[in-house]
Amino acid sequence: MDIKGFLETSFVDWPGKICAVLFLAGCNLRCPFCHNHELVLNPDGLVGVSLESITSRLAMFKGWIDGVCISGGEPTINHDLPDLIRMVRNCGFLVKLDTNGTRPALLRALLDEELLDYVAMDVKAPPSFQAYSLVTGVSVPIKAIEESISLLRESTVPYEFRTTLIPTFHGEPEIAAMAEYLAGCSLWRLQPYNPENAMNEELRRLPGYTPEEMQHLAGIAGKTVNRVVC
């Protein structure tokens, strides 16, 4: 398991809980707005964190933090992910998974084994091959995304869908199409992208949406999705 980052305490990565965050190396997407692209493009250039040091530090936070968020990169490309989650749970902590939804078989296995306590799945674009490929920089099988969305909707595990909004990719028509796609979900979180460290240098010069523009797009989404936050 290639762990490249360990944040001991976060108040923002898990709604309503205090958690630690593990950042796993590697990703199967190449989103041009990605702000963790060092984990994606150059993981070997980052210093790893040992499981022994993590478990040692987690033991010191028992009774203070509620759980551990496993993020990336994309955690589900790691075949050892279930073992990592079992280790965290054996230490007495809840587990939140951040995922892009491209590996539904592993997601299903984790849900079936009741290893997850919360899932945040990124939904990048409207449900078309062209739109998803444009936003992610690679060819994405839309059926995999649809299967992951269905798995979460049918599960008893709390979840949220989230979308990073970039003016180049996400305008009113795209938001309306995505809202139809996600109708009936428990929560859709819209978040502005940070141009400062975007993978694509051109996007670093593109301003993100203003708070007022974000609220306007959230209003469009809210016509179809019951709970939208930004």
C-alpha cells in the first residue's frame, strides 16, 4: 500500500466528524483541474508513510478523532485497499472512502463486507462518454459510474455525491443534466475548483466561479435534487 500523505486531524473532510486523512498514490483519471496531481503524475517523487507510523499515531488519537478518511489519488485502484480498511477498523475507527466511482466491483465488495461508514463519490460530468472523457482526460466507462451511483443509492451506508465546478466544463445546461442524473440522491455537494495548483497550466489562469455564481448553479441543481450544498 503506497501511502504518500497522512493528515492527523481534519474538521472538513467528513461532515459532522473529526477524522484523520490518508492519501494513497496513483489515479486512473487525469482530470485537468486536479489539485493533488503530484499523487497522480509523480508518486515516486513523494516520500511514503509507513503503516507502522500511521497505526502508532492513530493510537494516540483514540477518543479524539472519530474515523479515518481514505483519499487519493484514487484509493480503489489499490488491490490492498480492503486490508488497509480492515486495519483501520481494527484500530477502532470508522472509515470514510473518497472515490471517483470507476471501480464498482471493489466498491460493492467493500459495501457487502460492511467495511465503510461513509462514501464520498465524485461525479465529474453529465452521463455521456464525451462529457466524462473531456472532464477526466481519459476514456471512462459510463456504465461503471452508473453502477457505483446505483450501489450507493441502494446501500444503507451514508454517502454524498460531489462535483468540482469549473467554468470551462460546468455551465447551466451541464448542471441541469447532472441534476436529472442524480435525482433522488441523499446529498449533492458542489465545490469550486482551486486554480492555484491545477494540473492543467491553462486552468491555473482561469478564475473559478464566484460564491454568487455557485449559489445560482446550486439553485438550478436544487430544482431536481432535494439536498444540494455548496
